[in-house]
Amino acid sequence: MKTFRASIDVMPHDNLLDPQGKAVSGAMGGLGLPEISGVRIGKHITLHVEAADKKTAEAKVDEACKKLLANQVMEKYSFSLDEVKN
């Protein structure tokens, strides 16, 4: 078995309101950063998965995202996978 490290980004769908992002965007002017706008806030998740190969590891990470890590009604996700060298 090999160990893979997944880096997962979960973000709100583009067509949905992002209240946290909107609040941060609104605060930028008060911080002297009026040129920053359009902030979207999500989450970044890292995890390790043991699998025979990269394709199997990708399938497991995708399943974890669909079943638990991302609410697909409101969020989209993407991930990258790297083999951990011991």
C-alpha cells in the first residue's frame, strides 16, 4: 500500500451568496484595502489515504468529498493528490 496526501478545496457555488466573503469584502475598505473585492471564503482540508495506486486514492478522496466534506447542493470541491515518500 502507498500513502497519498490529498489537498482539498471546498468553495461555495459561484451563483450562491457567500455571507462571510461579502462581510470580508465590505471590511477591506475600512482596512485601507479598497482595491480588494469579490472575496469568497471556503475551506481547505488535507488528509492522508492509503491505497494501492493513485487512481484508487483519487476515487476514495472523491467519495469522501461527496459523502462528507462538501455539501454538493451549496459547495463545489477540487483536490490534488501527491504520494507521500517515506
